[in-house]
Amino acid sequence: MTARSVLQAQWPILLVGLIFAVAFVLVGANFWRRGSLLIGIGVGVAAVLRLLLSEERAGLLVVRSKGTDFMTTAVVGAAMIYIASTIDPLGTR
């Protein structure tokens, strides 16, 4: 299996992973609220991709049924965004 075929088959999880990587860089740079918000957005992107793509196209985003995967990731993403946007920054950026 070539790198090109892996990228074509697994682009949804790679996109979500890239969003998470940027979020972790932000958290590491002491922008933890922005990083946490971006993690929630990344989970939301995973939810939307799981809902819109077929099981063959969604690749590693497929865990259970489409409805279960979507609802689980949507709830976790929404909770993460809510928590990140409402928590007191405590002197951080």
C-alpha cells in the first residue's frame, strides 16, 4: 500500500488529526482555551464527516453505526466547545 493510497483512503481521520495537532500546539504554547476550543471543533468536524461520508469513505472514523458515531462525537464536541468557551481563563490567554 502506497502513501498516496493511504492518504486517499484515510483523509477524514488525517484531517481530524491535523486539527488536533494544531490544538495541542496551542495548548503547549499556553493558549489552552483556544486549544481546547479547537479540540471541540475537531470532534465536531469528525461528527459531520461521519454523518456525510459513506462507511467506505469515512475510513477510521467508523466505529459503530453511523447514528451512534455521529451522536457520540456531536455530543462530545458540543460539550467540549461549551466548556472551553465558558470556563474562567484564570490569567491565561
